[in-house]
Amino acid sequence: MTKITSNQGDSVGLPSFEQLMEIKALGKERLSFQRGAWRAQYEALSQEEKALVDAKFSKILTKIAAQFGRSRPFVFTGETHTPTEDDDS
């Protein structure tokens, strides 16, 4: 596989592609570590405390679902508009 490099970003002061991928990987690793810590804290709770946490999250998630509405799959009907010479004007 060919290594993709970008020297353009270096001249402008922007991070290169490799640096961006490294930043992304570090972010994913950090979030994974945080999820593990949160999971450990949750598992350490008593059944009553877990029920309270679950109820609180359920309430929050219900509010989010109400804000964005019910998810529906996109159905493509096949109707597309192709530009014609008359559309240029």
C-alpha cells in the first residue's frame, strides 16, 4: 500500500494527514479508557443506585428522542432530476 503524505499542510502550518490520524487515534483511545472507567463505576453501584442511574438516563434519552423525532429509514424512490440544456437559464 502506498503511504499518503501531505506536504501542503506543513507549509501552511496545518497538521499533516498522519498527524490528524494520530490525533484521532489518541482521542479514540482516551474515550475508550473513559468508557471503561465509567463502566467500572457503574458496576460498583448497588442495585438501587443502578436503578436510579438507569431512570435518570432514560429520562434524558427520552428528551433527546422527543427533540429529534422518531428515526425513519430513508427510502429512495428512484425519481431523480437530470439537468437539461433548458435548466442553464
